[in-house]
Amino acid sequence: MRHASFIARTVLVQNGNVEQAVRLINRIMGREGFLEQYRLTRYYEKPFQTRRRINYTKCKAIYNEDMDRKIEFLLRKNRVEPFPGYC
């Protein structure tokens, strides 16, 4: 089952606070990708739009991975050699 972790969740409404329980359900569904899947399947997506979306997400993932690596490198502290490659 693909979404077993969501089916296994139970959200209890405490003290009649329905808004907080709905917020929690929305957060769980967003984290597990249900809302994104719903947004993508509401309307028919033409093939060129699908290709464009998939290529965009691939490029964005590559860019984010490179930027995360660069930021992690710049924020390193307490290195043995603070400026690697610099003599």
C-alpha cells in the first residue's frame, strides 16, 4: 500500500477544537503528497504541460541539491583546515 502511513493515522478532536484537528489533517496530507496529487489530477493536463512540469521539477531538484551543498559548505564551522585548498 502506497499511503499506509496516512491510513494508520487517527486524529482526535480535543475540547471540540475542530479547526486544530483539520489543520493537523491538512499538514499530514500535505507532507505525504495527497494535496499535490489532488491538485495535479483535478483537470486534464496536456502532454506538453506534463513534460514541462516534469522537466522543471527535475531541474529544480538538481538546483536545490547544489545550493544545499554549497550552503552547507559555507556554513561549516570548526574545521581542522578552515580554508581548504588555500595555502
